[in-house]
Amino acid sequence: MKSIVSKRWLLARLYEPDMIIADCRSLLGQAGAGRAHFNEDHIPGAVHFDLEEDLTASLGEHGGRHPLPDVDTLAARLSRAGINSASRIVAYDDQGGMMASRFWWLLRYLGHEQVYVLEEGYSAWKEAKFPVTADQPIRIPSTFTPNVQAQMLTSMQEVQRVSEASVPVGSNIGFSPILVDSRERPRYLGLEEPIDQAAGHIPGAVNFFWKEVLDEKGAFKNAEQLKQHFSDLDQNAEIIVYCGSGVSACPNVLALKEAGFSKVRLYPGSWSDWISYEENPVATGKE
């Protein structure tokens, strides 16, 4: 099932009663910036969902910098936005799809299949002269009932086992899950680390920087282009995707799904969770 839709697809359905638009604009390290931009203007009918306030739980000793939100708390937030099992939802941001993909993944994790990501960001929508507004209509609450898809994520302990048993990509030595690191190449190699306490990557992981699933205009590549991008990976293998904190891994999860990979899971705590356990090894350089 395709999860990326075009601007014109959304424009044609913008005012249909079952359509919910999720404005997911947020800026890492700038609390409230996404809400401020939403208040200035947004796609008509949109509801704002903030990464820190709505799509992340409180920090703990483990779990990474952006722990998954509590299921019941998120379900209540979705209900207040008027979202229920019959809703069709399109999420957008202006951060290359990173925040919108996090929203998409969370909705799929809660068992809601009719959720999509806009192929380009809000700036592209405005540049196309499509409608925008500052109005914020009152949403009629509904009831969102979660049906958690636990198979969509993996634990740190399972990542440990995969890391210890990993074999080189392309070696064809039996079945072995593949760890995909979604961060920029210098962070993966351990040459720099601007955010977390340790530099490097999970041993055995291969690097696919998440922004490489976008074209030169900042839109998601089409399915054939994405298949080519991930051609070094076995489509029959299980893929576990991580990043720094579980957010920028989500565009890679989405792109892998679009490319035809069916066994894709997220390590939600990602690198910031991995290094919170002193016993976990850190690799640097190429695999």
C-alpha cells in the first residue's frame, strides 16, 4: 500500500469530510517554532502535532532522546483532533518529511492504515499557490481506538542479538537481519557527534542517510528510484532501522516500504538509547 501522496492528490480531496490534515512542522532544539509557523498559516483544516509535545514521551534513563509516546495519551490526542478509524490522514512538515514520517509511523503502529505523507513540504505547497490559511476551525472530538502493531518495532536487546550475529551485506550467508543507520555519514563513521555522548554506530550496521530518499527538489523519490537506492539490501531480509533518536529513521522506514520491503522494523530508541547502556559496543569507520 502506497503511503506517499502528491500535492495535487491532496488538493483534490482537501475538503472531503473524512480527510484530516496533520501539520507536523517542528524544529529540533527550537521549542514552539513549529506551532508558531502553524499559527501564521497552514493548509486549510490542518491540526498541528508537535514532535516534543505530542509525538514524544518524557525522557528517562533509557529510551533515547525521543521516546515513543504513551499509546493511550496519543490516542486521546488523536481523538481530540477528530480522528477515528474511518479517517484518512495526510501528514506534512517542512523538514524533508522527517516529522511527518514520524507521525505516519506512529499511526501505522497504532493500527491505522489510511495515513499518508505529502511527498513535498509546506513550502512547496505554498510555492504552488495552493490554498493556505491562518484559521483554526474547532475540531469535533471523535474516538480513536488503538490496535498496537508490536511487530513494527524492536527492542535494544534484540538489536544486541542482531548486531552480534551480523554478517556483511551481500554475503548471502543464510538469513541475517540487517541494521540500517539513517544518520549522516560522518556521524555513522564516528568522525563527529554533535548531539549524543558517543560517536560511531552499532556494530554491523550499514549506512543509508535518510535525506538520500529525497530528490533534488526535496520530494520523496518514486518507488523505482527507491528500489535502486536500496538495491544493495535483500528485499527478503528483515530490516531494522535506527537513527539518533528514532525520528529521522522514519523516512527511511517509509521509503523502504515504498520500495517493496515488507519486513521493516524501527528501533525507536536508536543510537541515543544504545549508548545509554555502558555494556553496548560502539563501532567506527566503514563496515
